[in-house]
Amino acid sequence: MNTAEQAGREAKAATRRATSSRPMAVLTRVGLACRGVLYALIGVVALQIATGDGSQQADKAGAITTLAGLPFGSVILWVMTAGFVALALWQASEALFGSGKALEKGEAVARVVVYVLLVLTLISVLTTHKAKSDDQKSQDITAKLLELPGGQIIVGVAGLGLIALGVYWIHRGVTKGFKEELRLGSMSPRAKTIMERLGIGGYAARGVIAGLAGVLVVQAAITYDADRAGGIDATLREFAETPVGPWLLVVVALGLLLFAGYCFGESRWRRT
């Protein structure tokens, strides 16, 4: 074995030890619980939108801003920052050194991006007390992509990717594929039943939201209008505009609350 290969293996082993250490494991579980807090707040705001109060942003930036206004809000946000940094490092380790399939590694990379963006949002709120909404971020990115050569195709493919992700999440919920990530041997029969129900409903709701978000992005590509794209908030408000009306948004909001509950359970029983 040459020096470069040995150094690479040693670096890999050191990274795995760091990401699997006891402090990192604790922070990772804290991060999973924090994810549940964000989804719970988004679900609550979505319910408020369905009942006629559309004054708040139903997205992660809005949830973080809400937390910042609470007593000891800064402390809460710093804890969340540490938790999401741990989640990002854990998923980066899985993407680089994990033994999962290509699809699982790709999902880990996507999670790294999401957690890094969350960390940046948290730091922005902590330092400037402001955070750009997910809708604005989505529109800004879409506008920049549309300006590239073949931009409409790139944005269209991204939209189709979101739709595919939505289908994947729905399938994951219906088939209970999420159970592979849980330490089932440490769970009581009642806990297994509760987590199954939370996972099915939660993943279905996430899948429906991702699918509709993808449709909005595809529309932005077809019309060459970045304003047609949107984040979680814009997507949720679209549900209220359907023929079913706000009742569909209520169902999706309840699904988000179910996923929040799943995240809290995941913080205890997730394999890390």
C-alpha cells in the first residue's frame, strides 16, 4: 500500500470515528428532534392558513424566526445550529464512506445540502435577525438557472426531480421503508405501531408537498417565469386554491404534524 492510500484510509477511519463518537451521536439526535420542531411549527402555520390567517410564513425560515422571538430564543437557535451541523456531518460521512446503494448516497448528499442551508438560515437569524423566505430562495435560484444556456431544460429537469422525490417519499411511507432506519429491537410493540402510523402519514404529506412543488417549478420552466416557483409556503398555499379548498391544506398540515411526531421518535430510535 502506498503512502497516499494509507493516508486516505487513515483519514476515512478518523472521520468515521469522529462522526460516530458519543458527543456527535447526542448532537445528531438533538438535530433530529430540532427537525421535528420545525415541521411542527410549519404544520401549525399551515393550519392557520387553512383557517384564514395567512400572515405567517409556513416554511423553515418562518419557523426559525418564530423561535427567535421566544424567551431564550437565541439559546434555542444555537442548540439547533449545533444539531443541524451534526446532522450535516453525519450525512456527509454516509455519502462519502457509507455502504449504502447509490440512491441512498444520493439522498444523503441531498440531506447535507438541506442541513447546510438550515445552518446558514439559523446563523443569519442569529446575526442579522432576518432570514430570506424559502419562496424567495427558490425564486432566486430558479431565475439564475433560467439565465443559463438551456436554463429552461435545467429548471424543468429539476422540477421533474422534485416530482420524482415526492413519489419516492410517498412510496417510502406506504411501503413502510422508513422502518429500515429505526432500531426496531429497542422499541416496544406500541412504539412500533405509533411510529408506523406517524411515518406513513408524515412521508405521504412530504411526498405530496414535494410533488406539487415540482409541478410549480416545471410551470416556471415552461413559462420562463421564476415567480411561478416557490418553496414550502407557496406550495402549501396552492393546496388552499384547489377545488377542494382549504380542507386539503388541513389534511396536508396534519400530515406535517404527523411527520414532526415521527422526527421526535426518530431522535430516539434512529440508527446513527
